Amino acid sequence: PLVVLAFGGSFLSGSRNTDPTIVDLCQTLSKRGYVCASIDYRLGNIFKMADTTQAIGVVFDAVCDGKAALRYFIKDALTENRFRIDTSLIFAGGNSAGGVLFMHAAYLNHKSEAAPWIQQLIDANGGMEGNSGNPGYTYTLKGILNLSGALHSTAYISADDPSSINLQSEGD
């Protein structure tokens, strides 16, 4: 099984190596036989995150980067197969912003689900899969691990979407 995780940091800071929750999860799951990856994604800045339209753009850029990471592992499985993953057992998730990233990667599946102004951002960034890399490969997520993340709208969720585990603290 493959688990791809993303760090928290409000889409402003952090990296795949600096979120202790994600580093610990990757180490723990790897010891139990999972292939784990902690990924980086594009970040915004305080000015972009203070503007709703630009903030949604920053989040969508990160979502596209997460999707590209998932496609990377499918590409590898179909070519070099260095990681020897089971492509039917792919899980993704993250902490805070990383949870937001993969909740949207999993549940916002059709442009028509989004508001018109979000649809314009989607079109500007290369469509639903984005233009972050590894085009032409598709994946199916088996489940999502959401640690203190969120989803913009529950309308994105449909019956055929993957299951999720959602953990929140009192301060979320």
C-alpha cells in the first residue's frame, strides 16, 4: 500500500521534512510495510492568503501538486516499479493545510461542483488535474486521512468517493 502525506502550515510555510506529525506518521507506517511519501507543494504568501480569490488559487495549486505526486507513483508502477506499490491501495492525507489539500484532491472531482469563480481558477490552472506534472496517468484513492483539515463544501462529496478518517481538535 502507498500513503502520500502533506504537511501543514496554512499554505504559507513548511516542507515535507518539517512537520513532525507527518514525519512521524511516515516513519511509523513505513515500519508497518507501507510505502510512504511526504510531499512538498507550492506555497502562497500572506498577501495572497488574505484575498479569498487568490487564496483559493493557492489551495488549488497545492491540490494540483498533490495530484501530480499521486500520478508520479502510478507512472513509476507502470514503468520502473521502484516502489512496488499496490495501485489498488493508495491512501493520501495530511495535517492541517495538507489535509485540506488531499480532501479537495479526493472530493472535488468535477468542475461543475465548484462555484463559477472557482471554475475559472480551475480552467486557468490546467483543468481539474492541473499542470503540475506526470500527465496521462490516473489513480484511484482508497481512503483519506485528514488531520485538522477541511473541505470547502460538503457538496463535493458523492457516494462513490473514497472513505475518509477525519480528526479535529477542540481548537479547529
